[in-house]
Amino acid sequence: MTTSLLDTSAAVRACVFSLAGQPFAIDVAQVREVAIFEEWTTVPLAPAHLVGVANLRGDVVPIADARAVLGLAARRGARKVATLIVEAEGFEVALVIDGDVSLEAFGGIVTLAASSPQPHARWALGFLPDGERLVPLLDPGRLLRALREAQREEE
């Protein structure tokens, strides 16, 4: 993990990561840690987004891949998985990421309606201005609800 712009006066501090080559962010208040799992257990008959479960210091943590919900290309089947351990709605989940993570501070959030043509607006609390681009600040709670709904649809 790299750190940059650790200015405590900034409005938003976020973990910035990539999925399928696209940047995303999650507020640091919802990220517990970065974890890389080299071993995990697949779950028979599990929904497609559930990569498996892993032991994190004695606790069983589900490993979820949100790419399908976000409309991104599927992950290649590598055995080593980089994740962000996030807490949302009373659950701790390891969300799969591409691997590179940085801690960054932003001056504020650009809010857009969920119906905005901006990609991923439906899953974002807002967007973080980063030069010429807007980085979606994902809402882990919305993502987890969407994954649960997708699971119900598969059943």
C-alpha cells in the first residue's frame, strides 16, 4: 500500500484501487485492512460473485467479487487474491481488487444522481475529483445488497 496526500484537513480520505483497470475508491472509515489470500476454500453451489471463504486470523471471511455487479470484465482465475476487508451493514467482507491500493485525500465529493450517465453512479456515494477524471466513491453497503439480490435471482 502506498500513501499520498495524508492531509488531515481534507474532506475525504479514501482507499483508491482498481478493478478491471478502472479506478474506484472506498472511504477509509469502511476499510479495515488490505489482505492478500493465497489460500481459500471454494463453496459448493455458491453464487458466482462468491470467490470463496478464507481464514483471517481465526475468523472466516467471505471473499466477494463485485465486478459483475459493476458491469466489469470477469477476474482471471489466479489463486492469489488481493482484497480490501470492508465492513458494511454489520458484515465484514473481503472485496476482490486488482492489487494496487493507495491511501489518498480529496478536497470533497462531487455528488451525482444515481441515474447519472457517469459510469457506476448507481453504486457510488459520489465521485472524487482526481485531475481530469472522477473516481467513483463506492458504497460498500449498496454493493453488498446488490450481490445478495443477484444471489436471490440465481436461485
